[in-house]
Amino acid sequence: MITAYSCRCGRTYRPTADRWRCDCGGLLDLPPAALPWPPRRDTASLWRYLDAGDLPWREVTMGEGGTPLVEEDGGLRLKLEYASPTGSFKDRGAVVLVALARALGATRLVADSSGNAGAAAAAYAARAGLPAEVFVPARTSEKKLAQIRGHGAAVTVVEGSREDTAAAAMARVGETGAFYASHVHNPYFHEGTKTFALEVFEQLGGAVPDVLALPAGNGTLVLGAWRGFEELRAAGLSGGVPRIVAVQAERCAPLAAAWAAGRPEPEPVRAALPTVAEGIAVAAPARGSRVLEAVAATGGGVVTVAEDEIAAAHAALAARGLWVEPTAAVPYAAVRRLRAEGSPLLGGTVVAPLCGSGLKASL
Ligand SMILES: Cc1ncc(COP(=O)(O)O)c(C=O)c1O
Ligand SMILES: [Zn+2]
């Protein structure tokens, strides 16, 4: 599974514990992977879809993946990502990064997060016996902080934006040589999140949904799901990919602004207003241009939802037995609005994830 990183500048690198960006400063990518199919049968976890090679995944897995796909009215299916071991979809990527860190001989790990990715990194690091430090922005929910600390990770709270938090984590990585378990910078995270797509495909009986409505902060689920459906298509297992509708909170929407203006790069939001969707409040998403590319390539779009729409969607989900954190109601809020508008973005089978548990943060 350990394949070389590449950068758009042409450089390539064999992964090492201290490599998280290109010498040119650019982002690292992984080449398209061949999809082992049919999935293996010796595990029910997401590892059934991955050619794990030398990764010591059995030492760290908690059976992540395999989340329920629940049918709602009008062709909508909700994928209960909050039924993951640490209560969010971030387990998909975190387990791969921690297995990679072990394989590369890392002795400590640093992550930065709005909360859920940090909780997932801390949990899997604990299982791997790796000391971890997680940097979080000051407004992170108390329950997420307790979860991160509970797993034994050191928490450093950073005053300022999500970007200031990332900068502090990068500085610590520079000082200590720790493995940077970054869901934004390390492309192996997408090897984990791509399994979301592979599960949906199997749960629909070997069919591709027409639409995926996905939350987008840094876009790790957008990029992973796109990768997964592209790999299915490249393997000749499907005829196409779903339209990806990326959803942002109106109060912090750099991708939606770029999309509306037809720009290929997100314009960083300078003064983002506070939003209940703390998990996607990312003012300057590092892989933003790639997220816009995914949306355009699939014929989708980027839309925003307002605070009152998120609250209404949260309540509507609760009334259906589904208890999620406010951020996790965002894609469903968009589906409700687009349906009410009769938007051409919807139609056919629509899949939306519920990414985080309501036990982690409330309105
Ligand atoms: C509940 C929830 N949903 C969605 C997201 C967005 O993920 P991304 O930033 O990768 O787009 C996050 C990220 O922390 C999250 O915690
Ligand atoms: Zn480069």
C-alpha cells in the first residue's frame, strides 16, 4: 500500500515519517490506486477495500467502516457515519494514517483539527502506543476536548483561526520531527475516506447513486468519495460517478464563493462569522482547488446553508431518530432546501452522510 507521493511540480517521494509536503511547499498526492475487487472477506472493517501491504492495520483497527445506509423518503439515503468507533467519519482516514505512522517507524504524532479528526487521531494513536499531541482552535466543543484528552493525547488550544491552529501544529512538527497526521496534508487520509464510496456502491447493490451531498470544510470526504467512485469506474465496475454537491455553512463559505464566481481557487474568508457548523468552518481550505475540480468534474455544485436551515435540519433528523452534531446536519439541510427549490442538482438516488454524533456537540 505504501506508494510514492507526487507533487504537481514533478517531484516524487517515498513516504517517510517526517515527509508531509513537497520541498517546493506544494501538496503531496498519491497516484490512482488499483482497486482490489471483490473486497476481501477476512474483515468487516474498511480494510476489506484496501490493499494494505505492510501496514500493521490489525494492531490498530477498531472495525471502522461498515456504517448503516438508512432509506428515507424520496430516494434519499443517509449514511450514519456517526456510528464509527470515535463517533465521526474521521476514523476512516485516521486509522490509515496511524497504521502508516507505525509502518514508517514514527515515535510520536501531531495533528490539528476542529475536534473530530483530533479525537480520531488520538484514539488510534492510543491503540498504536504512539504519544500524540492535538492542536485545536479555541472554540472546540468541550466534549471533543474531553474525548481527545481521554485517549491520553496532549491538547494545545490555539487562539485564532483554524489556519492558526494548523500553523502551530506545523511548527511543532518542525521542532520535534513528529509524524504529521494531517487529514489535510497527508493524502493517505483519502485512502480511508474513499471507502465511504465503496461501501455506498455495495450497499446499493453495486450501483452508483445519482447525487452525493457532502459537507465541505477541507473536503476530505469530497476528495475521498470522488477517488473511490473514480476507482470503481476505472476498474470497469461502474459506468459513472455521482454528481457531488459540496455543502458549506453560509457563514464560512470560501468554496461556494469561488464556485459562484467561476474561480478555480478558493478565496480565503477573512472575517468568517461564527457558525454552529464548527467542523466545516475552514476559511482557507488547502486542497480547495481540488475540491472545486471534483465538483466540476462530476457535474455537481457547491451550495451553502444558513444557520436556521442547519438548526431545522438538525431538529428534523432528531424527529426521525437520528442524533447528530450540528455540523453533521449540513448536507441534509442542503437536500431539504434544494428539494424545496426543485433544484436540478438533485434527482434520483441521493446519498448524504451524517458525519458526527450528537453526543459530541449540541446546538
Ligand atoms: C462532523 C463533521 N462533518 C464534516 C466535516 C468536514 O470534513 P472536511 O473538513 O474534511 O471537509 C468535519 C470535519 O471536521 C466534521 O467534524
Ligand atoms: Zn512540489
